[in-house]
Amino acid sequence: YLGCAIGIDDYLQDSILIVDEAHNVEAVARDGGSTVMSLFEVARLEAIAAAKPALLLALSAIRQYLNKAAASFETTQAIASINEREKFKRSPEDRDVVRGFDFGAGRQPTQSFFEACGLTLQVIAAAKVETHELERRSDDDETAADVDRCVQLLTVLDLAVRHHAHFAAVVRAWFNRGSRQALSFSADPNEWVSARPPDWGFELCLWNLHPGVVIDDVASK
């Protein structure tokens, strides 16, 4: 429930939170403060953000960052990854970390990820306001689900930009064309798939390393 509660001020203000099964709080808080979003999802979400400049700016920054990671991986790691997958019978869905696009947890500082993307606290805050406007206007289940994903992404980004020392930001790749359910970009933003899936899929992982950050955020509300 902590993960669901992040950002929902009305339910927490002037309340006492009683936690059952409290030994699970750390894991739930860590999961609630983390998110994984693929390049396919980002492209899809951009369609609903067309009239929201700050939200579109944030999503476009992530898409451009993932595209840079994709270009780097396909130039320097893709062939070795294919060979290794064949040699060791690795699943197409197994993830490879894209070298140079892994921040935090003893790697490059996570603050550098935000600098590389051009994502600031101000941009994220403005995007959150626009997303909440979309929440109030979403009139079908599919749009509501997409808006929920935006809310989740921006909530984690907001925590991560303010507490970057307690987050990791990593881009991972998988062999999309070999997957049982290969994903594609579509010329029609209302369609999830099209004819030809790209060889590789890429995803941004924002991982919370310190559950206290999330528990603090919930308690402060």
C-alpha cells in the first residue's frame, strides 16, 4: 500500500498509518520508489502528452537518452551479446546493461543521469502538474492506464532528482526480435504494435536503493 500511497496526499494528511506485516515495509517501499519504462512505452506515452509541454519535454528527454543508449549498444555490444546468448543459451528476454549508461550504486553518480537527460526538478514538477490534469480528464481505461504510468514515472523521477545518492539509473537491452511477444513502434500512436519489430528493446530502470527515502516521503504527507 505504501507504493500506491506515494503522491496521494488526500489519503495521508492528518492520518495515522498502521502497518500490518511490517517486516515487508522496506521491500514494498523500495519497489514503490522504483520503476522500469521501455522505449516502446515512452513513445506510446508521448502521444497522450502532445498538448502538455512539460510532460512532453520530460518524456522526449528520456526517449532521446534511450535512443543514445541504443545507438551505443548496437555499435559496441550487440554482436557480442548475440554470440553470448547463442553460446550460453540465454533467453532473448535476458537483459544486458548498456555500458556507459549505468549510474549509481558505485558507478557514476546518479546526478549525472539527470544532467545527461536535461531533467531538472522544475521540469519534473511542471510535468507532474500536467499529468494530474490529465488524470482528471481521462475518460477511458486505456488512457487512464497510460496516465497512471506517467504518474508513477514522474513520482519516481521526483524522488530520484531530490535524493539522487539513493537511486540507480540504468539502461538495459534485450533481444526484442527473438522474444515470443516482440514489441514494435507504430506509425499510428493509438496502436501498440506494427509489422516489423526492432532487433533490440531498451528500457530505463530507476531503482530506489534506500527505502527510507520513500518512507520519509510518505510520512511527510
